[in-house]
Amino acid sequence: MKKIMFNDAYGLTQATIEGRKKNTRRAEFTDEEQQVLNEADDVYMDGDDVVAHFDSAEDVRFATRYKVGEVVAVAQNYERIHDEICKTSRYDGLYVVLSNTAGWRNKMFVKAELMPHRIRITGKRAERLQDISDEDCIKEGIRKFVPNFPVDFPIHPIHYVVGDILRDTPREAFSALIDKVSGRGTWASNPWVVAYEYELIK
């Protein structure tokens, strides 16, 4: 089983576990592959592959990380979830074992099979980052924020928030999030990404 990591600083792991986040966009292409996609006459999905189609040359195919229908573990460090893991384990010394591993504080090193939360990939497509709709921004974990006292925000009484980011529209909040998570200028560069849809199953 594979695992998938979401940003904790902006609450994206928690949003997934709560079922609020149902989409994720992944930059799975190298700079060279981005160039091929940029030059293609058409880009589309064929099964689990992204195809860069050329009218006058051979098509180029790129494999994607996750397949539709695949069940993937949501990565969390052991320190955060050890109580949930130990409840389902018959091994009394599991806490001691886990606390002495690199995965205790770093979820890059955890075992997928020990993760208590899973998602199923239900769909995917290749698209430019800026092609995201307002609806998909919400599915990426952006929340609508309506202050108790609209007088505090007389021009825009409704805002959109994720972590400490507060913006007037879902796209503005998502673009700020992407630049925080993936590096400044990512939104402006508008790379090709794989947009995954998923559902929480555990």
C-alpha cells in the first residue's frame, strides 16, 4: 500500500480526515516533462497515464503516482496517532518500538499499513494549476468564513480561509496556499499537475 502526505501546517491532513478535503493537486512532472506537455497539441488521460498528443509526432505517455480505485494511507507521524495504532495492536510493546523510530516525529518514515486513515482515489485528470474552479478550491480544503460581525469586514463580509490564510475568494486563498506549500511563484508559473479526487473510507 502507498501513502500520501498532506501539509499539516495548513490543516490539510486534518481536513482530509474530517472529509472536508476531497481533492489534491500534485506536481508529478519534471521540468523536462513540463516542457513536453507545454508543447503538446493536446493533453488527456488514457487509463492511468497522462498523454501528451502531437499532431505531427509520436505521443508521449507519463505514468501517474496513484491509480483510480487505489486505496492509499494518509500519512501521520506515530507520535500523533500512537493511541489509535496501539488500540488495534496485540503487541504491548508497540509504543516503545514506535517511539524509537524516525517515524515518531517524521511522517515520511511511517509504514502505510499502520496508518489508521485511508482514502480511495475516485478520479483524476491532468490540468494546469490555474484551471481549478472555485468548487474544487473548496474541495482542496478551503473553508468559507463568515464573521460574526460583518461590520468588521464592511467590503467583503465573506472570506475564505485555510490555515492562517484569509482571502476574498476561494481561488485567491488556494493560490496563496499553493505558494506557501510549494514555493513562491508556483501559482504564477501555472504548471501541469495531476488533479486527484478521493473519498475517505477509514
